[in-house]
Amino acid sequence: MGNGIDVRKEQFEVVTVLDKPMLFACCRVDRSTVPKGLYVYDVRHDDDQTGLPVQIGDHILVNHWGTLISNQPISLEQSPSSGRAYKDIDPENDWNYEGYAVSLTEYLAENSVPVAEPIKAEPKATNDRVHVIWSNYDLDLDDWRADLLEEYPDADEQRLYELMVERNASYLDDERINLNIRMNQPILVICDLGLWNGRRMGYAEFPSGNIRDCLFTATDYVTWYVDKEGDFRCDAIHHDGTNHYLYRVYKNGVSESSKERLKEKIIDGTVTRADITRFTKRLGDDIGKVYGWTFPQPGKRKQQER
């Protein structure tokens, strides 16, 4: 059984969302209990914690408000950065509580699953996270349950969840040991920042040149990975949005003036891939030596794809 309530045994608030009758629960549901043909979505509330639904998605962690069940699909827009899909809504015009509750059976008696041609999903964007180093995003207790119960047979669901989070966090310490690799030049971090007032470019530097120093964050959820091009990256989710980090190491012989010009271009948003590769090199090759990963040499990918 998955995490969340069994939808066959609960009452749900009736809501009208985007002019469609749906069921809402202010919690997560066990999706394995949802009958075939129904659609399940997560709901995100506003950042001010006032309980206003502002976004619907296929999977939401931050500011999770509850779960929608519908007999009709909702058109979501896929995020190229996370691979997840979302739809922003207006809580005043797109969402209305009808003021009563029903069971799933009662809902289906009034809103049957339509029989129609299957809806063809839009092709998903290619997921560049080919090698994940560590993540605390989208942890699934079912993947951990058996091992944890062997050690803690009396633990309830809440305790099991806490143990999963604690153990996963301890694995990050292991990765810092694995990636205690000191490069002979400082590491440059090219930052695409999701702020409350929009996206901004920025940079940071690790003068130590040690890759393990990159594995620290103050954000809520984070994934460090090496993409298909051999670039070491991080996606970090926080209260206001998502930051994307690209870690590169300066090439030997790059002058201080060249470094400054590169950082100026990053700040003003005019930096190009050619600028980055001219003065820095990827870290994936050094990381790959630890985990046994290999990547195409720069410039050879197009030849391989022909």
C-alpha cells in the first residue's frame, strides 16, 4: 500500500475547479486505491499560508494543500527544469467549495468516467538527470519500508517517514566523502535563481576547488546530478521557486581579468555556452571516476547521434 488515505473509505469535499465538479481532500491519497479512469492531482497553496489554492500539479511537495480527484483530465504545462507538470489557478475564479461532502461512489454516480478516445499526452521533455548523486526530492516510503521495518518493527507511519528522511540525509555525508576531490583551480557556480520577483542570474565560487564543498544547501529540496553532457548540476527548491546551479572548474592558465569578464557576463545575463566552455571545464569526468560513469567527449555527441 502507498502513502495516503484509501479513497474508497473516505468522504471528500465537493469542489468546482475550472468549471468541473471534482473531489478534494486536504491530505495525500493512496493513488493505488483510485479506480482506473479517474485523474488525481496535487494542489499547492499560497506562500502566505492562508489556504488559497494557487496551483495544480502532477506531484507537489512544497506548500502541499491537498489532492483533487476528477473524472476529467486537467491540462497541465510541463516544466522543462523538473519534468513535472503544473497549472496555475485563480483561487477566486477557478475554485469553489460547494459546501458538502460525498463518497467516491456517490461522486461516480453523478459524474461517470467518460468513454472517449484516449487523450494523447504531449511528449515529455528529455530528462537530463542521467546520474543522480543525491536527492531528498520525491522520496517514496514504499522504497524504504521493508528495510526500515526490519530494524524498527514497531514504528508507525510517521516514525518510518522520519527514519527515511534521517537515513537519506546521512547518505549525503557519504557522498561528501566520495567527492572529496580537490581540483587545481577554483570551482565556479553559474546560478539561475528563482526569486519572488522573477528569475535572476548570479554566480558563486569555491576557492578550495573541492567538489564536496558543492554538496551543501539551505533550500528545502535538492537534487545533485551529472547530466548527459557530463555537467555537474543542482536543482534546489525553496520557498520562492527553484534555483538551478551549474558547477564548472576554471581551466589552467585563465587570467583573472578573463574570469572577471566571464562573471560580469553571468550577472548581466549575456553569458553564452561558448563563453563558459572557453574558460571552464566540466566536472562530470572527475565525478564519474568515483561512480564508474562515462560521458561523451565534448564535440563528439553530435557524431554519436548521427
